[in-house]
Amino acid sequence: MKVPLSWLKDYVEIDIPLPQLARILTMAGLEVEEVRLVGLPFPSQEQHEFKFTGISWDPQKIIVARIDEVMPHPNADRLVLCRLNDGAEEIIVLTGAPNLYPYKGQGKLENPLKVAYAREGSQIYDGHQPGQVLTTLKRAKIRGIDSFSMVCSEKELGISDEHEGVIILDDDAPEGMPLVDYMGDAVFEISILPNMIRNACMVGIAREIAALTGKPLRKPKRTIQPVHPSIEGLATIKILDTSLNPRFVVGLARNVSPNPSPYQVQRRLRLAGMRPINSIVDSTNYVMLELGEPLHAFDYDVLVQRAGGKAPTIITRTAHPGEKLTTLDGVERSLDDFTVLVCDTAGALSIAGVMGGLESEVTEKTRNVLLEGASWNFINIRQTVASQRLNSEAAYRFARNIHPNLAKEGVQLGLERMVCWSGGEIAEGLVDAYPQPAFDPVISLSEADVQRHLGIKLTARQVADLLERLEFECRIEEDTVHAKTPPHRTDIGEGMIGQADLIEEISRLYGFDNIPASRLAVELPPQRGNPVQEMEDRLRDILVGLGLQEIITYRLTSPEREARLLALEDVPYIYLQNPISADRNVMRRSLLASMLEVMEQNIRLRERLAMFEIGPVFIPQPDQLLPAEPHHLAIAITGKAHPTSWDRSNSARLDFFDLKGIVEALLETLHIKNVRFQPLAHPYYHPGKCAQVLSGENSLGVIGELHPVIKKRYDLGTSPVIAGEFETGVLRAVMPDRHDTRTVSAFPPVLEDIAVIVDEETPAEKVLASIFSGGGKLLIEAQLFDIYRGEQIGPGKKSMAYSLTYQATDRTLTDKEASQIRERIIRRLEQDLGARIRSQ
Amino acid sequence: MTEAQGLLQELQQIQNTALETLKAVQDETGLQAWRSANLGRNAPVMRIFSRLGEVPKEERPLVGQQANQVKQAIETAYNEYETRLHEAALQNSLARDRIDVTLPGRQPYHGRLHPSTQTLRRIYHIFAEMGFQIYLSSDVETDEYNFELLNMPAHHPARDMWDTFHTTREGVLLRTHTSPGQIRVMREYAPDPIRVILPGMCYRYEQISARSEIQFNQVEVLAVGRGITFSEFKGTLIDFARRMYGENVRTRLRPSYFPFTEPSAEMDIECFVCGGKGCNICKGSGWLEIMGCGMVHPVVLQNGGYDPAEFTGFAAGMGPERITILRHRIEDIRHFWANDIRFLEQF
């Protein structure tokens, strides 16, 4: 919300520097996002805690001046010459402002015009350039006349974008006074928290400043005496649903004439971000900004006419089926059955609390105004705003719950302002339908309550003092304060909620800064740890150590995206009702599908890619409200097996065994036992290069080389892509809590090689199992170092060469023992696999 | 001249010649040739020894002694020269083997943790040391847990603060914050005191742009116990900020509004880019907003199964991606899930 400093000063004395004001507001929950200077000097650089923008007016150069005569320009129709007095001397100033044309050639003006005058050398905004561009006034000749100074528009002085004409100040502006002293201002851009709608107005902010600085709040006063005849009998109100419309108040202003509002009113409205229209509309907007109560002005004569010449009856009700209304913005709107309307006997007049209808709106011809102030159910207003996609200053406020008390205050002040600026008189009395009076809770809070929540000791008196600054009515009873909520706020609950609300107000006014910081003194809770998180972080560390990059992908995807990999139909997904786009409309079921997309994007950036992701997939469960979210681990690698460098090249490509090695290393680090890789047919993978990974009988996951058909669906280059997906919960289940270590032997090992000739079909796993079963405990390692196929060993055979390590932990093995082990291994291989041993 | 004098003179000459010729030796081969010429079996000094018999008996010791000295002098010269030669050869070889150390190293392929994980871990570590443990809950949530139990009944104005992804199933949505985990952890642990952090992915219905994302990590902090005060809440968060952003970081706690906390606050730290002077990172304010926080609202405590008359607590929420963005001046939030290797490799 835009808050002009000058306006605040109507209600509270402000004698602190602007940065300090911004600071105390911000630290009280009224965050100042920016301060835009409109004339006032910039604060010194050291105190630069807030963003200050805008323009300062040089008090020597930019001043209030008087135009005594507007004369035609000898050489240009669109220019005029002003005989101007700046308080020191008379000057002829040239201007092209259209709003001065009417005064041209009238001779000496009966009512001289007061204007903002910028002398030579003034720094102002360039009126002819878009946006705000600073320029310095220099002497120039325009169509033969010297020009060195200027009568300014609002745009040139940074007040608004208005550049149609020059500012014409109110008549009482004293010529010669520096303009900054007359109307220099600063606009605070304050963000209003959802529970602080009471502060979406000048009086609200001023009340906070008064509370924070200890100055008194000066509420707006009314001085105009209402006159006979009274409003009584001139309008009636019928509220059909009091829960939707707890209060409806109208007042009447007679014989008004819509004029331009006084310049200072227009200027304030503009600074606050609203457009001045005429003195009637302006008065409703002004009071809304002043008090926070949106008002609505009806042309009373139109209402009488609609009522067939009788006194109008205002009815508030929800819309009829199919009912339509053309709102002020010219849009014909189909209304929902919950939308509340303000109507008369002839039909709908306005959407309650949101926007007026076109027909009954005040116009230039309006002479009598029925002014509405009301209170609406904020939830209902929210629904209408959402459904009609229609927002307004009024709806913004009503949707956040305005106190019904303000309806009456608003109408009274609105009539005052209206008559003050538009002439006419206020009819005595109001028509006030208030079927559901607001309940302002009384909250009891003890000193102990305050201490228990805030950790500071305040006496009941201190608590009451703080709350009274915000107009709570406090009664102290021993150590307890009973505080009655002031009749302008709707954010204070009852009972324990009300207590929390008051604790917040106390802490806010006391100052968060003033509450000392301390460390948690309460007992440490039972320590439970988080095995899932710990395990997954371990997985991440191991995989990073194995050279893989962690990625995190979108968990939102689409069935089509995943179908590239999954190629399954009718897979149940968690669908979004309101996806941001069609390609992110479900929760993923596969990590690998997203990972392949990431690989695709990176494939040309690096010679090798190796990545993993750990995260949930989302599986709908028919009998449950929420899906299962098992965590998966996906790994994929492709490209060069070894880094190339400037002096070495190695063209080997990553293949199945590289990923298998990574998985083996991972499982070994986790001490998962009895790991096996079993050939598997799986739709993602090459039928001959795919394995299920098992620990005992538990399937941990599947790895394989991407099936060529699937790989073709992605742009993944020429190297094979090897990938796998695991369920981390299963890994955790089979991972032992602890493991035993082997004794590190102090005795020398016996090393020897053995070459085993077996049938081509014999899996390596079986050869190794046979070697170990023959070798017994003393065989501690068997490493395959070569596979040979060739004539020497015959067709359909392969020779697998292993280097064997025999070692005992308690002695040096003898040659005899070593040859016995060897014999046993050979026998076992022969028996199990019909193997032959190649002679060395 | 006696025989002895003659030999002594000869010895002197032998020594002079030997030392003189050594000077001309260039390399190992030359040195070995010189050695056999001057110290070999037929070397002049050796021949002197065989001629000792020519000298009268009483003068033999003198000549013998002298011959030994000459031999030793030649040997010493040889050793010294050999050492010098070896040293020179070594220096030569070292000079020859010199490499250009500015040529690129051969980096092994190595992996890295995603930047979000790295930031999450810093947060975990700091809170772990303060006794806060990790509690996880699901991404897909119910409206009840995400809003209602957090003191936001249907149509509550505060719901506007979150743009929500709804699933096609009534009342099921993607969590907009990790706060639903607050209720889950409270219901699981009540009436034990609680100190947890709740990390997890959250979702907001927003157009993806350089500044906003549809998914983001959040870490929620929750402490519940008997007599936890605002003062302790403030102290704990300041301790965290100092660990996370540096011992001397200036913090401020500014009143704010969240439906599930009261009093509510935003914690700001002094902008570490400009030191509080105001820059485009802190949008001229000198402060960076790092977390929303507050004392747990009594309704939330009650919904979690704790009696608000007895228990109090505090909660805070922060965004690891935002923290990462600020620390590393990342210009576009979309980098996080785009996983461009050129981005990831910078962490």
C-alpha cells in the first residue's frame, strides 16, 4: 500500500527521520519495501537501510508562484506566456500547458493561479520522455522567446505520470514558499500482512506509528453539521441474509455538485495510487484510504426513479439463477448463486463489496447522493472475487474482514468530505441496519502467560500499557489483564487463540529486538535418528566417491514423457487437476525416465556422463487416499571409460561391466552379502545385457544396457547407455547393521595362476563358485585375469585364467599344502563343470 | 743428485702431471682412462714403488712415504673429480627431465553432490548439533494436513499465500510447504518433546521463470516442549544463522504473518554481498530474508495432540535453493532441476 507521509501527519505527529520511520514500521510488521521521495530531501548515505527512490525539490529553485496573467505567444498558437510572480520578482514564463489556454487573453486574472514553478537550473523529470528521466532546466529560445524556467506538471515533479497540463495549486498556496515546504512528500510502499487489514489505511498506519512512538493519535474530526430534513423515510434497507451482510448503513448528501477535488486531495489520491475523478467519487476513495472502509455512492435520484418516484428500498441478497449485472468496468457479468448483490426493487445495483453497477453510478449530473457503507462476509467476498476474477480496492479490503463498526464511521466521514468538496448539505441521521452486531472479544492474560510465551517478565501494568496504545480497553485484576478488543479489528480471536493474538501484539510493540535471545533450556527429546535419511546420504556419498554426479529432477512429468522409456499402457498415475503445462501433469513413476532426459540434454557437452538420483516415485494405491512413495535410486552411465588427456588417448567405452562394477562396489561398501547378478529379460534393456541384482533371494534392482529400440527414442549419441534402478528401502532391508572383519595375515601368501577350460556356455559365476568350494578357507582370493578362445583349446570352449592367493593367518603355507589346495580346486572344477586345466 | 732425490723429484712431477691432465678430463670415460693411466698397475706412481729397491735402505721409508702421499693425492683428486662429475651428470639429467608444470593435469572422473543436497547437508549438520533430528513426510498430501490442521480452514485468506497444485482426487494435493509434517510428527511423538527438522520437496502452482519454480526444497524446523519461549526461539535461530552465514552475521527478526505461528516473524540477515549497504541482490534494503518463523500457533499444537496450556514451541521454514542462490549468486533458479552438467560441475 502506498502511504504518503503528509497524509499520515494529519493523524499523528512524526518528528523522526524517514529511515527511522521506515525502520520502526518494518520492525512492527509493516514492512516498508520502498520509500519514494516526492520533493523531500534524500536521507544521508550512512543510514541506507531502505530503498529510497524519487526526486528531491531544490528549495531555492522550485517554489510556489502566482500567475497573474496568461497571454498569447506572438509566434505560436499552442504556447502561452504567463506573467508570473515567484514571490521575489515578476517573470514571463512560456508554457504549452493546455489547462492554461482557457485563461489566455483574459487580462489580469481576477483569481490568480497558484502553480509550481521551477527556476533555471532546477533538476526535474523530463516531461516529454517516457518514465522518469532527470533533466536540468537550461536557458533556451523557443519560437523567439527566451525560456529558462518552467511551470511544472505532476510528471515533472515526480508526483504522478500526469503531463496533460501544469499543476494548479489550491488558492491558499503561499507564493514564494519553497514547494518542498508546501507539499514535499514521501510515499511509503508498505506491504500489509493478511491479518493486518486494519492497517490498510492512513489512520491504521498512523495508529501504529502513534503506538510505536508514544505520540497521540488524532482521529479525523467532523465539523459540518447535518441539516433537516432527516434521511428518515427516504430510504429503507432489507437484508435477506444477515450472515452475509451483518451491517448496511446509508446516509444522504443533498445538492452536491461534482467538481474537481481540491488539488491537495487529488495529489494525495495520486500518491496513494488512485485516480481522482470528481469530488464525489474522490470523497469515497479518500475515506476508504483514510479509514479503511470502502464506500459506495449511488445517485439518489436514479434510485428514486427506479422505485417509481418513491423512496428507494435497498435489498441485499444473493443472485438469482441466471442473473446478470453490468459492472462499472463495462463488463456484463453472469453471477454465481452465492454472489451477494446490493439491489433495489428494480433489480441489482452492484456486486456487494466488490464493484458498483453502471446504471446507478454517480455522474456529472448527480445532485443527491446516497452513500453506502457496509460490512460483508469476507469468505463470501473471497469466493466472488475468485469466481468473477474481479478485484478492486474495495474487494481487497472486504475479503480480509473489515470491522462493521467502520461502516457507520465511514459513511459519516464520507458525507463530510463529499459536502466539503462538492458543496451541498448532509441530511440528518443515517439508515443503519445492523442485525448482527460485531462481538469484540475480551481476552484475559496473566503475567505468567506472557512470561511462558515470550520469556520476559512484564507486569500487568506494562502489558496493559502496551495494549492500550493500540486502543485495547484494559482492566487489571491482580496479575491479570482483561483486554477488550477495540472496535476496528477483526483479527483477535477468543480464548487461547485470543491470548496468542495478544501475545503477538505485546511482542510486536515491546519489540522483537528487545526480547533477549537465549538457548533452548528444555529437556532434549528422545533421540531417534532417521535411518532412511542416513542410509540415503550414505548411498550418495558412496556413489559420488565412485565418480557419479548427483542430479535432482522434476518430480512432475507426463505419461507421454515416461512412455518413452516405460512403453507401458494404462499405467495408473497421480494426475494434477491444475497442471502448469501438459508436459508436467502427473507425478513421476520412474527416476530413470527423467534421468535419460537429463542425459539427452548433456550428451554433447561431455565425453562421459555418469549420474545418479535418489528420490521418491509415486504409485497410486486404490484403497488409500495417498499414493505410495517408495524411494528409488537410479544410475546411468555412457561414454568414455577413461578420461582422455593431451598426451594419452583411450577410446574404450563404458559398458555393462562398468555399471556392474559400480553396483558391486556400492553393495560391497554397504556390506550386502550374497550378491548375485542373474540374467533377466526386461523391456528397457538389451535382452543379452541385462541382469537382476539379488542378495540371496531378495531382488535389489535391475541393471542393463539400454535396449537399442528404447535408446533410439532418445537423442543419446553412439555409445551404449547402461542404467539401473533400485529401491532404496530394499537395500536398507538387506544391509546388515554390522559386519565382521577378516584377520589380516602376517604370513606370506602363495600366489599361483590357473587356467580352466570350460564350455562356452558355462557362466563365470559357476567357475568361481567351483574354485572357492575346492579351495576352502585357505583360498582367500581368485581373480579372473584373462579369457582365451582359440584353436588350441578347441571350438565351443573358453579358457579362463585366474590368479589365486592362498594364505593362512597362523602359519606360512608349505609347498605341499599349496599343491594340495590346487589339486582340490582342480578336482572340484573337473567334477562340477567337466573342466580341463590348461597346462602351464 | 742421489737416487732418492731423483725419485722424489720424479714423484713430484708425476703428481703435477696427473693433476694437470685431470683438468682436461671431460666425462666418465675420460675419467676412467685417466684413472687407469694414473692409478692403474702401470701408472707412473705405481712404477715408483717397484723402483724403491734402487734407493738406499735408509732412504727408502722417506721415498716410500712420499710415493704413498702422491698416490693418495691422485686418488683424492680422482674421488673429488668423480663426485663432481656425477653431480654434474645428475644436474644435467634433472635439467633434461624438466617438464612444463603448467600443462593440464589429468583429472580422474569424479562425482559431486547436487548443490541442493550440499546446502541441505549444511543445514542438517548445524541443526543436528543442536539436537534436531530429521523427520520425513510425503510429497503428496491431504488438504487437511497441508491447510486445515495448520489453522487454515477452507477459504481462509491465508490460503492465498500458497498457489496449490491439486490432484484429480478430491482433497489430495502436492504439499505447498513441509509444514504438514509438523502435524504428522506431533501426532507420532506426542506427548514427548520434539526437536526435528523436516526437509522435503514442495510444490507451488506458478509459471516457471528465472525467479520462480514449481518445485523446491524446504526445511522446516520444529521444537515443541514445556516452556519453550520466544527468547529461546530467537536464540536458536540466531545460533543457526551464525553457523550458516558466519560468526559475525547480523540478523534481525521482523514481525510477519503465518496462520500456523503466532507471533510470526521473518528472519533477515545482513546482505553478505554488499555488507548491508544495499545492492541489487538485497534489492537495496541491505537485508536478505532467509526464513519465515514463529511460535507454534495453539490451534496447531492442539491439532498435533499437545495441550497448548502446557506446551509451547516454535517453527521455522527455509529454502535451500534460495540459500544456494544467494551464496553463489545464481542468476536463474531453473538451473537446479535442469541439471546442466556445466552448472552442476561448479559445486
